[in-house]
Amino acid sequence: MTVITVKELLEYAIEGEHRVLAHTIYWSMTTQGITMTDDSQKLLGLPFDREHISQLVQQNTLGMGQIKLYVVKVKVDLFAFYFARNALEASAYHSRLFFQKATSIVDAERLLYKYMYLVDIDKQMMLIDYRKELLQFPAYLGHAKANDHKLYRLDQQQKGMNQVV
């Protein structure tokens, strides 16, 4: 039987943005004497303090989810995708890249688990996984037509422009 350590479970929870699980593990380490090297099965027998854990999640003690996905409406059926800390940061970045004011910007966290085809790197992946590969934020992901799962980068080259615009 393979042992999954508390550290491995915590890393999984943070990478997958499972906020309640991550904060529950954090709570168990700070109040119940659980260590990173313990078998994660040890967590199952603990009497959890749901109210305290809920406060940790609400306060976002672990700083999870600080980079969000935002979508800027460029035209009726054309959208630009960004990872940023807030809508203002995404809007300002869009204005710097394309010299146009972002008139409509939406928090699009629900799209994080959608598969998108990233044309510039010729790869299909979930946006949450792509975010893990990026080192700097805000980050421009590309443009897509409404209900299309292909993202074209319009800031680097014009090759995808005719297919999108």
C-alpha cells in the first residue's frame, strides 16, 4: 500500500485550489500536531473545528486563488483572456498591449477547468494547468471567438488574426 504524506496531500490541495481541504490540513498542522511527514490517513480521525477552518478559508490564510482568469470583451463575439490579480490589473494590461480601453471585463473563474487549445504553443489543456506554467502576472493568454475553444495570441504575430477577427 502506498503512503500519501500530509505534505503530498497539501501540495495537491493547493495546486488544485481545493481551498477547504488545504486550510483543513493547515489547521490540523497548527492545532493538532500533524506534521508534513505523517501519513495523510492520520487526518481522518481528527475532530475538525469546522467554524475555525471556515474562518481560515474566508480569510484565505494560505493566499490561494490570488491570480484569477478575466475575459475582456473586444467585439460582440471576440474576447481576450488574461490571468491577473484583479479586473483593474487585467484591464490596464489589455490597454497597454492593444491600445484600446477594456469596456467590459468579467471574472471568468468558471472557465478555469475548461479545455482550451492554445494555438501559439500547439497544446490543448485546462487553463488552470496553464496558469501553473506561467511565471509572471498579469499574463495575456490570447483571443477567442464566442463559444470557441481556440486561443490565438494577437500580440506577437498576425498569423491567427484572420481566423479570429
